[in-house]
Amino acid sequence: MEFRNSLKNFIKEESLRLKKKFGKNKTQSERILARTAKLGEEYGELCNEVLAFLKDQRPEKLKGKKENDLTDEIADVIITTLLLADILNIDMETIESSLKRKIKKINKRKY
């Protein structure tokens, strides 16, 4: 519960910082589009880390890789997704409900 609250506070604060720094002269639609594009960027970085994890990158791209690069990129995707949800006025409780509903649906699948 404590982590959820601190994450919720972080997302609210980071949304305000980002709006102040990059979006004060943009429309809401432009801010949503920018956040969506940022999510695409973070997903691309995650894909690069997965390829590096699998050693499926050129050797020069594997130089300087650290053990936590992959998990850091997963965290970036999650944070950016939550920032997108925030700008769309989707709160954490709604996301939590959706996650529970999706997990229930997935658990009913027959493989």
C-alpha cells in the first residue's frame, strides 16, 4: 500500500514537472500525443535491452551494458504508461481495477 501511494504521488508530481517543462504552451491533445510518442520511445529502448539480454545485438551495442539495464527499461515503460494514464485522467484505482479484470480474464483462458 505504501509503495502504491508513493508511486501515485510520484506520477502526479512528475506529470506536473513535465507539463511545466515541456507542455505549458501545448494543448491537451498535443500533450497526450507527446506522452504516447514517449511511450513508443521507451518501448523501443526496452526492445533494444531485450535484444542485448539475448546477445542478439552487434558487439558494439553490447559494450557498457549493465546488469540492471533491462529492468530499468521495464520500469521506464511502466512509469511512462502511468504518466500517459495520468494525462488521460485515468487514476491508479481505475488501472488497478482494469488489471484485476484482465488477470481474471487471462486466468480463464484455456491453453
